[in-house]
Amino acid sequence: MEKAKILEKVGQCWNDVNVNPGGVQPDDKVTLYKLNIQEKPRGEIANWNEVVNDYSNIIILNRGNETEMMCRNENLRDAIDDVCEIISQWYSHFLYHYNVILYEVDRVNTIKELMDRSVDLNTRGRIEKVCEFLGGITFNELIAIGCYKLRRNERVHKMKWSTQDNALNRLDIASIKMSKDCKQAIDKCIKIVYKT
């Protein structure tokens, strides 16, 4: 027998609470919807606009798309990660071509190090030549992709926990799809990282 679907609104997202329905406390405010489920093709619903505009209706859209495995936000995050990986790979090509004929002392190891040196006109000219060779990227476009990657990295690698308790709470959320050994190991890591 299927159970009721329990969703919790957090910001603009709806989180599935069914994994821990016992976590809903007696004092929590809930809204109970009883549905009259009618599954039919969209074309058979003559008054579609009325159905859509009636706030008391809940409509579940099933396009039959079995290829979509991620929700929109997951897909966006995954795509951003992929784009940043492409940028990183391009940076590797760029650094190789930039350094290829330079003396050891003049070579750079990171894009940041190179951009710090770009105030020198000769360095900037060399940067522009390598960018032109690797796809015709302009200096301004190089700055733009660098800023994009930095903004993404700030979000991904942010230090959002200032206490061990916050870190342990985040571990509890993330550990839903984690082995017991993995959770125990990360718990130990947290205790070392937040040791004062």
C-alpha cells in the first residue's frame, strides 16, 4: 500500500520528507490534500485552462521521459561543473602552449599566476597570441571565463561551516546515500578539521 507523499517547502524548493515521516512533529503545521486521481491524456481534458487555474488542483506531469535522471537544479549544477571542467582542460592546453619555449624561470604553473603577470605588456601580448592560437579567444573572453570559474568555485568550495555541529548536521543530510563506514570516516575527519 502506497503512503501519502509528504513534501516540505524550504525556500523555493519542495523537499521529500517521506524518507523520515517520523520527523514531522505534532506542533508542525501541515496542509492535507485529498486527491481525486484521474489519469488521462491531456487532450481529453476539455477545460484544461480551468483545471490549471484552480489552485486546489495538484497536477503531476509525466512526459514519459526516462532519459532525464536529474531535476533541473541538479542538471544545472552538473552542467556548470562540466563547463568548468572544459575550462580547466583548456587552461592546461593554454599553459602548455604559453610555457613551451620559455626558460624555466619565466614559466607559470597556474592561470592566476599568469594573470597576475599580465600587467606586463610583453606577457599580455604573449597571452593574446596563445589565446588566438587556441580558438581565437580574446583577452576579455579569457577574463570572462576566469571570472565564471572563480564564481563557481566560490560557491562550490565555500567555507559554510564555522562549527563542528553545523558540519555534523550537513553530514547527516549527505549520508542518506553513504555507507556506514564512509559516514564514520567523515565524522572523524570533521572532528579533526574543527578541532580547536
